[in-house]
Amino acid sequence: MFRGLFSFRAAFFTSLVFDGVLFSELLHLRLRALQHILGRTHVNVVA
């Protein structure tokens, strides 16, 4: 039973870390897309 609990916690921790990495990657991509869009509109406004 103790071993099962440990493996459950390990799996939970692993999924938590994986979700964190995935979330940060998505956030990074969104920020880059936003920068790209803002940069283009800024250039259009200037031009």
C-alpha cells in the first residue's frame, strides 16, 4: 500500500512538472506571437 501511494505521488509530481513545462512553452509561444503581431502593427502605424 505504501509503495502504491509513493508511485501515485511520483506520477502526480511528474504530471505536474510536465504540465508546468507545457504551460510555460505555450505561454512563450503566445508571447512571441503577440510580440510578432504588435511588432507588425507598430511597423504599420509608423509606416
